[in-house]
Amino acid sequence: MVTTDPTYPLYYSAARLSGAGVHAVPVYEEDDFLPDWNKIPDNVLSKTGMLIMNYPNNPTGAMATEDFFADTLAFAKAHRFPIVHDFAYGAFGFDGKRPLSFLQTPGAKEYGVEIYTMSKTYNMAGWRFGFLVGNASIIQAFKRFHDNAHSDVFGARSKTRRQRHCLGRKIVSKN
Ligand SMILES: Cc1ncc(COP(=O)(O)O)c(C=O)c1O
């Protein structure tokens, strides 16, 4: 898996869980914290299965430009690997700039998906609630993984269980 250095640290844990190695391209202030993917060595590129990035960026605060997204897409196309753009901070622009969605890049849906989380935009941190948009086959692969790796108790049921638990405690303390 290819990403930037620094990046959102959970990408490293996710790669480790799936047995993938990580190659991180360093970013520098003088380049507006945007990576030069051409620095990735050929022996890494031949094994790369995915590129993940997030703009507006955690932790640098960098914003992507149209040219950067277009170059990233061309690079991924040339080396035939998918792009995952984590758009967690898509609702937060500053200095008069509006964050760009990677999917605005012409042709992005051929190679990429974009992830959104409700945590930041809707103040729903901890709800583990988000969605994925873009290339249908990547979404299919993600759904297959998600169905098997993640499950949750239906919300209304867990609420009922909590109420029953409290009621049970009241009855016990009365007797
Ligand atoms: C870049 C980035 N992606 C994803 C997330 C995860 O958001 P959540 O797990 O709350 O949906 C965060 C949270 O800090 C983040 O900074």
C-alpha cells in the first residue's frame, strides 16, 4: 500500500491487519505537503495494490489541487492500482478555499473511491458511520470485506437491551 509520510496513522494499522506492507512518500512544506509519487521505487510500484491519501490532510492541513489529483490519477492508471481518497475533512475549507473531491477529477471513478465519515461534518464521532462512493468494483470488494469483518447490533435492539438492563436492576434492588 502506498501513502504519504506523515499520514493518518490508522492506514498503517489497517495495512498491517491485512498483511500488506506500507510505502510512505515523504511530504515537505516547500511542496505544500503534496507528495511526488514518482519517488516511489519501481520494485515497490510493481507490488502496489492500493494508494490511500486524505485531503484536506490530517495531519498537515494541506489541500489538494486539481492538478495534483489529475497527476495522481494518471500515475495510478499507468501502474494499474486503485486510489482510495479519504475525504474525512471534505466539509472544512479555510483561507477561502473549498476542499476538492477527488471524484471531481475527470475519469476518477475508473480508478478510485472516496470515503466519507459523519464524525467531523455532523459531529458524530464514535458512531462509526460513513459511506463510500465511486468505482463499483472497488465498492463491491469493500462490501465483501465489510460483511465478513464487521458487524454490529441493530441500534434499536441494543437500546431496548439497555432499558431492560436498567429495569432489571431496579426490580432487584426493590426486593
Ligand atoms: C483522515 C481521517 N480519516 C478517517 C478518520 C476516521 O473517522 P471515524 O473513524 O470517526 O469515522 C479520521 C478521524 O480522525 C481522520 O482524521
